[in-house]
Amino acid sequence: MNTTIRALVAAGLVVGAFSLAVAKLPAPPPMTEQEKAEKAAKDKATADHAKALLEKAEDKAVANYKANMKAQGMSTDTHPNAGSAAPRSGQEKSLPAQPEKASNAYSPPKK
């Protein structure tokens, strides 16, 4: 009898706690213009700080990459002719004016 009452009380507490946890909270009051401006300024400052941290991390990664490549005796210049806009004669292959017709393309039988 005692264990049944204890179980019922425990179940009631669980149901009560769950109903409190799921209860809908009232909507927050609308923001004033000053609060909106403060929030926008805070969001902008946070975004600028995150951008600065990202740039710092990228610079550190690039410096580390260059140091590792230099230690291995490799060049970090990935575009050896980045400054020259003129194509090299004879080495550039141009595309054909008309695309090739696919021989394995499906076409319905002609009647």
C-alpha cells in the first residue's frame, strides 16, 4: 500500500514537472527603437570581431603553410604565370565551334 502511494506521488510529480517544462511562456515585450539600435550595434560588433578572428586564423594558416613548404624546399607560388595575360603560342587548345554529337544519346525510333 505504501509503495503504491509513493509510486502515485512520484508519477504526479513527474507529470507536474513535465507540464511546467512544456508550458508556453508569454511573448517578450516589443523592442523599442533604442533597444533595436543597441542590438544592431552589438550584432555588428560581434560580426566584426568574428571576422577579425577568422582573418587572423587564415593568416596564421597561410604563414604555417609557407613555412612548411619552405622547409621542404618547395615553392609556394601556385600561379607561376599569374602576371602574364597573353596566352602562350601553340600550347593553348581552343574549343571547337560546335559541340560533338553524342553517339550514345537516346533518340526515339523514327516512324
